[in-house]
Amino acid sequence: PAGRLPPLSGRVYGRRWLVLLLFSLLGFAQGLVWNTWGPIQNSARLAFGFSGWDIALLVFWGPIGFAPCFFFMVTVLLTSSLMVLGAGLRCVPVSDLEIRKKLIHGGQLLNGLAGPTVMNAAPFLSTTWFSPDERATATAIASLLNYLGCAGAFLVGPLVVPSPNGTAHLLLASQSNTEHIKDRIEAVLYAEFGMVSLIFSAALAYFPSRPPFPPSVAAASQRLSYRRSFCRLLSNFRFLMIALAYAIPLGVFSGWSGVLDLILTPVHVSQVDAGWIGFWSIVGGCVVGIAMARFADFIRGMLKFILLLLLSGATLASTWFTLTCLTSVTHLPLTTATLYTSCILLGIFLNSSVPIFFELFVETVYPVPEGISCGVVTFLSNVFMGVLLFFLTFYHTEFSWFNWCLPGSCLLSLLLILCFRESYDRLYLDVVVSV
């Protein structure tokens, strides 16, 4: 319908921000639980007997959780209940370490099954509840809070859980040190379970499906069916191009950041320093991403230009980091300052591109529903992350090949964006048809 839409009341305006807050907190908790083990992998090996393969698999359950996302649609309440069950399984006090490890893996899988909703539904939520001049900002907040949860794990884990004494010789650690580390990990697991349970209770008490009146013409318009949407996406060459431009670098970066401590240990970076590097890289990306989205709301039609800037910076930062780690070949200074700077810049450029990509997906394939288009690209991203982590489970003793995947993926994405021809079908409907 192209008629005039009823004006939103102040009560509806307040309600939309509450819905956005609840959804964002859900995404934050899911990212926090998913990234629990990577930042404390040395401590987890000592306390629970995890191997390098176990650490990679615990991160791998995230992309595995995307496998069934196209066979059934998961609601916010079902998503939050899966997260509660998964976080609870990790806290079951079983003395047998083999059973405990299986419960922890099962909990990570259930949390991974909640990933598609918290990562895909941000553009749908922003279109359903927010006006056209606020959509990119709402998409940025809803999508980037999941990344902020991953950053929280980089901060909370190393600060609460102590590193083993003599990280390189875990078998020589004392029994008292092992029990203390295990108790601190248990405290983190219980705290995360309590937070997820609280968010689930809030969503159960109040989470409306849509506002009483649509905030825009696009929000009230008819969308394609599930089957026609997939046919439209698979036959749209421009969408496939932009989907690969998103999925390859973001998938590689997600897998790389999930095992950042594992990668930096050979270059003598401590667990705490690796946690701070991961934390600031993601936090910087969230702040810049929201700022870029707000800029895109004010100056429309600039999504491709913003992505070109961000991916150019990501290519340079990832190349710098990779060459720095090859200090025996390049003779570049390998210091904490250079690692901090290159990793933080890489995280800023790549993470801040996520909401811009999401908005460009929706504009390119409208009237395909937002959840389907973003679901396809996040599924592809997790496929690339899963393939990378799959190889990591076999080749986890040397990481130069892993680091070179970063600049290669960023450069490929930059070339795809350069060849991409942008269009703004949804924006045209809101701006022109509504007038």
C-alpha cells in the first residue's frame, strides 16, 4: 500500500527502542557464550583436558549451528530458550571429565543453533519497527551487539581466569593451580548462565512481534514467498557477488578471532594481551560501525563508497599483521604495540562493515524478506569460517597459512565491491512512492 501511514505515537516510539534493546542483549549473550573458550584456551586445556582440536571444535559449533537454519524458522523465544539450555548444560557439575567435555560441547552446539536468529534478524527488526532515516542505525546496533558479546569474552575470560603457571609446560602445573583455574572457569560459566536466563525471562515477559502501525511503506508492503525468494536470490548475479564480498572476509575473520589466543601464543603474546587485542578490535568495530550507519542514514545512497573505504583499510591492516608475524623473513618489529594496532585496525574496518553490508543486501534484492537475504549471506560466512576451522583442526601447529587468509580474503572482497553496481529499491519505495 502506498497510502499515508498513521503517525507513530510516543508510546510506540518508546516500545521500539525496548524491543531493540532486548534483541541486542540477546545477541550480546549469544556472542559471549560462543567465544567463551578461545580467549582462555590455555587454562581450559589444563582444567578440562581440552586438546587443540577441542578448542577449535568449540568455536566450530557456531558455524555448524547455521546448517539447519533454512529448514525451520526460529523465533526469538525459541532462540533464547536454546541459549538457556545450552548455557545450563555447560554448568552441570559432573566429576567425570569426559562426560563434562561432552556436555560443554553440547551446550556450545545449542548456543550455535541460536546464532542464525541473532545474526540474521537485525535488518528485519529495523524495517519492521524503525523509519527509513533510522533503519541503518537500528541494524547496526542489533547486529553489532553480537560482536560486542564476543569482545566481552576477550575481556572477561582472561581477567577472571588466570593463565597456567608456565603456559608452555601445562603438564608441570600443580594440582592446586589446576583446581583454582577450574573454579574460576566454573564461575564464568555460572555467570553467563545467569545472564542468559535473565534475558530469556525479559523476552518471555515482553517481546511483541510488530508495532501496531508500520513505520514506513516498505514495512507495510507485501514480500515474496519463501520459495520465490530463494529463486530470486540464486538467479541474481549482483546479489551473489555482494554476498561473497561479505561472506569470505567476515567468515575468515570470525574464525581467526575465535582462536586469536591460539594464534598469538607462538609469538609469545600472553593470554591477557591476546584478550585485550581481541576486545579492542571488536569494540572499535562496533563504535565505528554504528557511526558509519548513522552517517548512511543522513546521506543515503553511499553504501558502496563506505564499503570501499572500509575494505581498503582492512586489506592494509591484515597485510601489516601478517608480515609482522613473519618477523624472521620480513624483519619487521614484532612488538605488543604493532600487534595491538594492526589487529585493532583490522577489527574496526571489518566489523564496522557488517551493518553496511546488511543494508546493501536488503536494498539490492527487495522485496525478498530481510531475514532470508541476510540468512543466506551469514550462512555463507559461517561456511567459510567452518571450512577454515575444519582445516585448523588438522593444521594447528603452524599458523602462517591462517594469517595469509586474512589479506587474501579482504583483497578479493574489495575487488568484488569495485565491480558491484549498487541499487536502492527499498529506499526508492519509501522516498518516492510514499510521497
